[in-house]
Amino acid sequence: MSALMSRLARCVLALGLLLTAAGCGGGPDHGRVTIMVPWSGKEFQAFYSVIKEFEKDTGIHVDIQVTRALTQQLDAAVAAGAPPDLAMLPSVGAIYKYADTTKEEDRKLQPLDVPTGAYLQPFRDLTEVRGGVYAVPVKVDVKSLVWYDSAVTSPPSSADARTFAAKKPGTWCLGLESGPTSGWPGADWIADILLAEGNGDAYKQWLSGQKEWNSAPVKEAWTAWRNLVGTSVEEASTLNFAEATKGMTAKPPTCTLAHGALSAMGFGEGRRYDFVTSSSTKRLEVSADFVGMFTTGNQSAEKLIAYLAGRKAQQSWVNQPGGNGFSADSKVAYDSSVQRQIARMLRPDSGYTLCFGAADAMTPDVSAAFYRAVLDYASDDTEDPTDLLKNLDDVQNNLGNSQVPSTKLCAKLT
């Protein structure tokens, strides 16, 4: 009876941590795989279609654990010794958190035998830690985009959308609420503004800890964002990001411009929107969804991660209705004309410099503090972010700088 109760207790713990349990057997089930993901809606449906193709091809059953609080759920599952076989890692900072340890026994991510030579930089370098591959990019995004409806508003006269938007205060579709990661739309935007300044060195110095949060360039990026969005910041801290972008589709539109990746916009099918890059520089803020493996001995998990890393799965994924993402493999083709336009900037000879998003490069706890500070700044009457930035310096001093080498964060496509 005691052995049975012990086994039941382990099952209850696993079920409490995860939204979907892979089963409560004594060892790995080699015909099943568990994978933890953060998506919902059309983004999840695009991923699910790829998983169904894998199940049909292999006969392997995939248990998908869906959680919006991925960082917290994954941390809890790993700490309890009940991690999923695979997990989408919410940031490159998480890759280093779980893989960059001096003691092999402390390493939670497992090394992968997956070729990465087809991937563009900086995505390829960011998968490698201490000489081994510990994650693969399965979907990437370009964040440095400003969207508009040409039937409603004229396009910016130049590529500098910041100058264009400053002449039209209050036109932004701005929502910062996004569940456990509320604040990220503003964090991405602030980072995008800093990336566009000068030669881009201030951005890299900030991420590497050489420039404090309260340094002049970083503070100016915060105030530039606040001035840019103008009255659109009102109530933005409690307005859902996806709901805010629907203002472009309202009749009449309640806002005319939106900032961010195509996959985040949720414009809907059959509606054409145009975009410009958010600055006149050829620097783009990018992000990626990486997948890593947390268990050993499950060959089905190894087959799934190899499948997700391959061109066939990635091409299917980005072309699913609602997929709207991109592949780090420049040879993947796109059905959508808008995706093809954006993908041209991801070609190896495009001349663009791709820089990983700031919050994604930070340790997860520092990213969370960044998001909270954005919410506080948006809801505060004062436009001076000094106190918030000093607090972020304290947080970073306590938690330490990101383990991600700053030399890996940007790459020019030549």
C-alpha cells in the first residue's frame, strides 16, 4: 500500500505542476513525448498542425502541456524532478540558465545531436553553450516593424517611422497586458529605439552590463518611447496587446499604427496591412522560439526535436494559417506575400544586422523586472524613469548580468 501511495503522490505532484500529464509510469515511455509550450489561439493551432503531422508520420504520441506562465511552470517542474521531455524556451537567457553550468551534473538541458549549419546568425551561435548545442530555433520573428493600413493612413514618407508617428500623436494601437509577461510590448519597443541609436554599440553595452539602466542612452530610449506613444499610453497597462491591435480593424479605426512582429499582430485572414521598419538603420531586433530537451533516454523525444529542427517541419509551421512566423533557415519558402517581404531581410546577403531582443537575452528574472517597470512607467503620471531605472540597476546587481556572451547577440547578414 505504501508503494502505491508513494506513486500516487508523485502523480499528484506532476499533475499540479503541469497542465497535461504524460502519465505516471515508472520510466520513460518511448512511444510518447511531452512538450511544454506557451502558445494559444491561432499560434497554437499552427504548432499543433505540425505535431499532428509528426504523429502521423511516426506513430509517436505527443502530449502538449500548454501554459502561459512557461517560465514559472518550467522552473517548478525542473525543481521537482518532473520536467517535460522537451520545452519551448522563453528566451535565450533561459538556454544559458539551464545549460551554462560548470558542473555537468547541474546541467538541466541535454546536449543535442542536431545539425545547425543551415541556420542564420545570430540564431546559430545562440544555440551553442560551452561547445555543445543545447537548443534549436524552431520559429523566429522580426520585431522592428511598424504596421499600418494603407486604405486608412498614408505610409511614412521615409523608413523612419518614429519621425512619422511623432507627427500623429495618439494613433498607436498600444496594449501592454499579456498575462504573466505583461509589459513585453513596451520592453521590445524601448530596446528597438535604443538599437537604432548611433552605431548600435550602446545597445550591446547595455545588454553586457557595461552601461547601466540609468545611463543616458538607456534613459533616453525610455523617454523617447513615452514621447512617441503620447496619449496612447493611457490605460495601456491594463489593455490586452491583442485587443489593442484590433483597433486597426474597427470601423472606423480607433488607432492606425502598431509596432511589433507579424505573429503578434493578430490581424486576421484576408486583410492586407503594410509595414515599414521602425528606423532608417539596417538594424533589426529579432527573437526566436527555441526548443530544448530536459530528459535522457527517450528516443521519441530525440526524434521530435530533430523533426522540429528540420526544414520540412519549419516550412509547414510558418505557412499554417495563423503561423505568421519565420524560420532561421533562409531556404524556407513562404506562401504569404507579406511574409516573403519580411523574409527578404533575413536573407544571408541582405545587409541587415540582426540583434537579439534585449529582454530575451537577459536572465528570466531580470526580464520580468524589466516588464514590470514598463507597466509602472506607462501608468505613472511622471515621464521621468530615473527611479525605475535605478531600481532595475539594483535588480541586475543582485541577480548578475546575463550569461549570454554579448558577441553572440548581433550578426550582420553579408
